Amino acid sequence: MSDQIPVVEAFRVMAANKSLSDSELHDLIRDGIHAALARRFGGPVEAEIAILPEGDIKIVVLKEVVETVEDPAREASLEEARWDDPDFQVGDLLEIPVEFSDFGRNAVMAAKQRIIQRVREGERDRIREEFSGMVGDLVSGEVQAIERGKIVVMLNRVREAEAVIPWREQNPRERFRQGETIRAVLGKLEETPRGPRLILSRADPLFVKALFAIEVPEIYQGIVEIKEIVREAGGRTKVAVSSKDDSVDPVGACVGLKGSRVQAVGSALSGERI
């Protein structure tokens, strides 16, 4: 078995775990090989790289035959070319086969770094795409850690989408532990040098609004409208509502039968009075 086949298979498994297609994987492997070739030949090269279905990798570096070499990475002298074939002329292309094993480790490391970089960039783009339109929406996840007062939440393990609830956005009456499921409203999406950061809140009035939208179908349907929320997180919340349908009592709809709906919201707010 060719020594590069296990390498390609290992990358294929890694790519599958990160939701990369075979086409994306092959592009990354080629990028890694090009980087290794550039180090070997002293600059960017023209190369044909074929990754066969069974995992073999065929590499041919192409150099233009010239009278005087100015770019050794891309050009070969007529004298050098005629060592292989006396019929070479200026302007012809000299094909130089390269064995993967000649620089395999360098190519593997370069390809691996590019896969990691591409995965990170792709995950950042997907997080932006998934969450940019969800500001003000209710989200849920698992408490990953509590660090210096902020709660770190994993929203999506496949995407590795982490979010934080800063101290100022927490309900002072609440305490969470690692591994617990937590709900919060997505307050904003911040751009940082490491990519997008999701900021959640359990203290924002929007959290109360999102909870009512779940418990009160008339709010979700747009019949009852929340006009204003005044909140003291952990203490009490006042909600002003109106109805677009005269036959629907907005307060009664929010309170529910025997107070069931407002109690459900209050329970989600750790007993906050509404």
C-alpha cells in the first residue's frame, strides 16, 4: 500500500467529523502540498496534484524551459532540461515527478494546519449565519463553565458555538452549575479577533418577552402585543399588554387559566413576581 493512502484516509475521517466534503478536503491537501513544494523549491511553483480515489497522490512540478533562469521555482535552464531529453526547446514545459514521501511529513503538517484553519473559518461563518438573525430569540444550551462571574454556554456542539452570559446579564437570584441546561435570550453578536461571540441575557426584558411568546399562543400569533416591560431582574416585572382583537382579553390571555401561564413564566424566572 502506498504510504500516502493512510494519510488521506486520516484526513478524510477528520474532515467528515468537521462536515467538510471530499472536494474541500482535497483542496486543503493540495494547499498543504503546494506549501511544502514552495519550501522545497524556494518559492511558489506550478504543479499538477492528483488525488486518486484509492488515496494515491500524484505530484508533477512544471517548469518552463528558459535560456537564463530568473525564477528557480518556476523555471529550468535549457541545459538542465536537455539532460533528460535533448529535444527540449526554450518555452517547453519540463515535468518533474515528485514523490510524496520526499516531503510527506511537511506536507501533512501544512495540510493539517490548513484543515484546522479552514474548519475554524467555516465554523465562524456558520455561527454568523445561524445566529445573526436570532437576536431577541430564546436559545438554550448547556452550562460549560462558570469563569470569573460569567456563565459559558454551549449552544450547539456540532458547530462548537459557545456563548457567554456576563454577570450584568444574569439574574442575581440564580445560580447555575456545570452541566445544567440553561435558557436565555440572545442579546447580541459581537465580532472579536477570535470570531463571533454570542452574548446572552437572563436579565434583559426581552427574556421575559420571549418566555411569554412561548407560554401565550395569542402573543406568538400576534393577537396580543406586549407594549412595554419594566423589569427589576430577580425582583419583579411589570408587563403592559394590548389586544388587536376586541374579543380577546390581553391580560386574561397572559395570565391563563388559574394563572397557569404567568406562573410558568415566573417559574422560568426563578420565582420573579410578574
